[in-house]
Amino acid sequence: MMKKGLFTLFAFLLSFPLYAQVDQKATTDFIERVIPGRASAFVIEEIPQVNGKDVFELDARQDKIILRGNNGLSVASALNYYLKNYCFCDIGWNGTNLKLPATLPTVTKKVHKATPYTYRYYLNYCTFNYTMAWWNWERWQKEIDWMALNGINMPLAITGEEAIWQEVYKEMGFTDKELDAFFSGPAYFSWFWMGNIDAWGGPLPQHWKDTHKQLQKQILERERSFGMKPVLSSFTGHVPPSFKDKFPQAKVKKTNWDAGFPDVYILDPDDALFETIGKKYITAQTKEFGTDHLYSADTFNENIPPTNDSTYLDGMSKKVFRSMTAADPKAVWVMQGWMFHYNNKFWQPQQIKALLNAVPDDQMIVLDLYSESHPVWNRTEAYYGKPWIWNLLQNFGGNISMFGRMRHVASDPAVTLHDPESKRMMGIGLTPEGIEQNPALFALMLENVWRDTPIDADAWLKNYALRRYGSNNSKADEAWHILLNTVYSGPLTEGGNESIIVARPTQKPVVDRVLTKIAYDPKELAKAWGLLVTAADSLQQSDGFQYDLIDVTRQVLANYATPLQQKWVAAYKSKDAAEFKIQSAAFLRLMDDMDQLLATRKDFLLGKWISEARANGITTKEQDLYEFNARDLVTLWGDKESGLREYSNRQWAGLIKGYYKPRWELYFTGLSKAMAAKTPFDEAAFDKQVKNWEWQWVNKHDNAYPNATKGNPVDVAKAMFIKYSSIIDAAY
């Protein structure tokens, strides 16, 4: 019989992994990337997980700071905790403060943190296009470092999958020409991958497929070096249009996304080829990219199944799952729960149960994609026993409106975790359609990773401002208090209010696809603007402050566009040509001023988006194709009859002055001529004219939009405040 002391020692030794989970070199290289020249101040040590969950510690020995963790991302999280809480630094998308003292602060008391969440998920299919479409390795490396700093361990990783599909389908006898009618352009991969569209924005160059296969290998190698487990893709039935001709006996059905695009073709899971293709794909993908046994599959993304019969849904789900396990018996199906919200009339309890219960509980994870606003877990008995993840969606189309539900983000994950009804809630995550905007909201969400109690949003924001700006400022704190209770106390809408300026010209204050209704008092936001302007002299050296000042200024001016619009509408309706001329000119000047403001920050440049797109091409033809993709996505989102126009609108320098403003100028010219002739304005003729103009713009390659900033952000914001603050105050 083993003595108790020896048994305890044996158990302790068994708690350690048989091989190192922390790659010392990779972690040291990471520290050097984040804080160049300071890696020697840190010692990296490995500790075991706690109850199967990631853990980190912060400690000190002599003159060294000790970062302990059970894997690389836990060590990275320890570093982030140190930078935020000891050095008052902040690393974010839109402004970073890393002004470290010459002698780093010591850690006087050991810090121990364990996450309550097995999974910390990141990304949405749409993010890969609305934000990441043109990213190179340098940008990806920064994002993966940011992911590690924030404890993310389950990233969606779907870059380069078109190269795998090419291999699979060519092996099945499809030609390059046939696949050209299948693969979309790079800005539209998300909807191609999800089975919504074929070919739009293509044909896809071979160079793209080759380079992005290599890029995916770099991404996965780096993510795994931190201990992350990337989620790869799988087969959901989407096949080339020529599939029906090559396999005439196959059960192929047409389906339509109902967004103005042609039908696509879906192979029925009942067909024997479904499992064959699914196995081929995962086998080929694993050969190139390896696997962590996590696979994304969304079989009915924004499409209705052919029947609500539970037997059909059960059988279909089993076959999709078998197409994964045929190649990887350890496969875990990671399913976006978006359809249960988006098509909630179809997906009633019986249908959801049939779909989910067909798969073993431990081989499926459901993403509650929109938890902060429209959770589904609380109307499905927590997905009927499946493990699931609470997510923040926040953003649609990559729109940059200031928006969020901060108090919900601060409290709901922890409250839900401790709710007995949440059952197998295994994680939290971020699933926005676009990133690189609203940095405070996402930073707040990630604060939940290493805690299981609600966050005091007011206190957190005060600390956030200190870290972001590098010093305390009472005016900035007051401004953030207002922001918390205006733009960041958002309603149950699909994103924040945008601006009438980005809409196709109209006299209506509210239009489809562009949210213009303001859910807070715009005068309160203007007050926050004034406070930030007052704080500018003290904080203007902060990169994060500059971004926030420009963003708040942008939102205030964007809001003001609607009352200004209604002034020229009133003048037109009263046939007052002189007043119409004055007010319409003021409306155009507002756009010029917004463009000038936004040109001061790289975050808001159309030219940056276009130049990054063109940088992916090695021939002029490729560069022009990518520029078309880049221009089209953020404007028409399709052809000139597209029903999705403005879905991905952006208030960017270049886009305002080069695209939105000329449309309004066309409109005002037409209205002025109609008034002068005393005839009704011909809406149909204008509609045709503006569609032709938009299509011409989307197809241009005129190098008209600079990739460099222009002007001092603080000076321009101050000038806008002097020009507009009293006018805006009077407008409301």
C-alpha cells in the first residue's frame, strides 16, 4: 500500500503534462514583439492547469518579473495583466499606449488567476471579409499576439480553404474553368464558404490560392504555438454549378440566399457523395493544415431547410457529422447558432432538438452568436444539453458606428455562468462581423476571461481611460461616463445609428439598410465631445485619445446630418430655392468636413483599404480585380441592382468625399432643376442615373484615394468643434 505522502507526490507529478506546454523561445519572441528590448526583464515558468482550465500567475524573484502559465497564451495573459495593472498600459486595435518606465514596476504580491471558461472563442465568418480580407502575415501576427494577450484559445481559422477545395474538386474531375464559375472573389469568401453565393467578384487567381494556403499555415503554426485550438472548416453541401452535369444522378438542389444573387447548388446530405466529399475535404485539409479536431459547419446559413420534418433534420445532421468523423473520428462540430435567431419562426424547439440531438453531446459545441442582445440559449433549455458559448456580436457589416451594450457585456457572461439554467455553458467569445472599431467595448468583454463575477462598468471605464491615455483626466472620465450612458447603452438594434449621408440620396430621414434613428439624446453625446476637446491639450500625445476624439467627433457630425437634411427637405417642399441652395450646400460642406476629419487617422482611410487590396496582386489584372472587390463590398455589395447596397457602409475619408458626396450632388442638381422648371422631380430617372454612376465608381482604378494621413487630428477636431458645436446644440 502506497504511503500518503508518496501518493500525493505521485498525483502532483501526474498533474504536469508529459511534455512542455509553454514554448520558451516562442513566448520570449512574443514578449520581444510586444515590448521590444524588455524581454530580458521576464522569466517564463510553467504551471499546470487548475480543474482543467487555463491559469496564470504573476510573481517576482530578485529583479525579475515571473510570468507563469500552463501554456503560451496563459503566459501572454500574465504579461497583459502586468502591463495593464502595474504599468497602466493598453494594447488595442485603435491606439496603443506602451510608455513603459525605464525600471519596470516590481510585483510585490503573487497574483493567481484561473479562467472559469474552457473555451474563449473568436471571430465570425464575416470578419474575414469585412475587416480581414486583405491582411498579410504582419497584420495577422499582430492579431494573434493580441488574441494571446487576451486569453483567446479557440479562434476560427478559415484562411486559405479555397486551395483545399480546388484540390478536392480537381481530383473529382472538375476543370479550372468550371471552378472559376464557383470560387468567389476574396472580399466575398465568407458567403461563398457559407453556401450563399458563387463566383461573385471572381474569377479567383491561382496566385491568391497558393499564397493564402501558405498564409494559413503561418497563422495556424503561430496560434498553436500559444496553445490555441483553431476551428477549421468542413463540408456543408455547397458544390460547383457544374456538379449537376458531372454527377447527374446526385441529389442536388437549388437554393437562393434571397439577396439578389443567382441560385447556388447544395448536395443533399442523403446522397452518398456527401460523406465522400466531406471525408475527402477534411483528409486533404488535415494533410496541409493539421487538425485540433474542431470543425465549423453551418448547413442553413440564412436559408430555410426544405422541410421542418424532425426526422429529416435529424438524419441530415447525422450525415453532416458523419462526413467529419469519416475522416476524423475525434471531430467536434462547432455550429453557429445564428440561424436559430435569424430564422426563428422556422427553428422551433422540435426542429432545434432534432438538429442538435442527432450528434453526441461531447462532439458538438454551439455558438450562441448574439448573446448580448438576442440570446437563444434561454429559449432552448441551453441548447438541450450541448456545450455552448456566450458571444458578443455587436457589429454588422463592419459599420463603424459607436455602439454597444456595455452594462450587459460587463455583467451577463458571469450572471449566465452561474445561472443553473445555463447548464453546459463552456465559454465566452467575440463574434463581430467587423473589428477595428469600438475598442473599449471589446476590451471590456475580454475582461471577463479571467473572472467569474460581474464587472463594474463605470469603475472599469475610468481605469481603461487611464491605461489608454497614460494619465488621469477628470474631463475624459466625465466624457466616458456619458458615452457609457448614450452610445454604449444601445437598444436591441442590429448595430448603432449610422448617418443619412451614407444612404443613397433621399428626402426620407429613415431608409432601408442605413440605421439613422438615434436611441439616445444627441445633445448628451455632443457634451461628451466638448469634454474630450477640453481634455485634448493634456492628452493629445496619446494615440488612443486621438482615435477616441476623432471617433466621437465623427459620430456627432454623422448624427447632425439628419436635422441638416430635413432643413433642405423643408426648403424643397416649400419651393424656396434660395434656402434650398443654402441648406444643401451646408449638407455637402458637412461631408467635406467629415472627410477632412477622418483623413487624419489611418483607421478611417478608404485609400488604406484599397491599397491593401491591391497589394495582394502580382499583375495589374489581379490588382484591379481586388480593388473592385474592395470598392464593391463597402458600397453596392453586388451589382448595380444589389439589394445589399450600403450594408457594409463605412464613414471613411475618401468614401465620403469620393462616393457619398457625388451622389448627393447629383441629387441636388436634379432637385434644383425640377424646382427651376416647376416640374416634379423624376425619381425613376435619378434612380437609373445614380445606379450607373455607382457602378462606374466601383469599377474605377484611378488611384484617387491616398493611403497616408493628412492633418493633425487634435487640431482638426478642435476646428470642427468651434465650427459646429453651437449649431448642433441649436439643432436639437
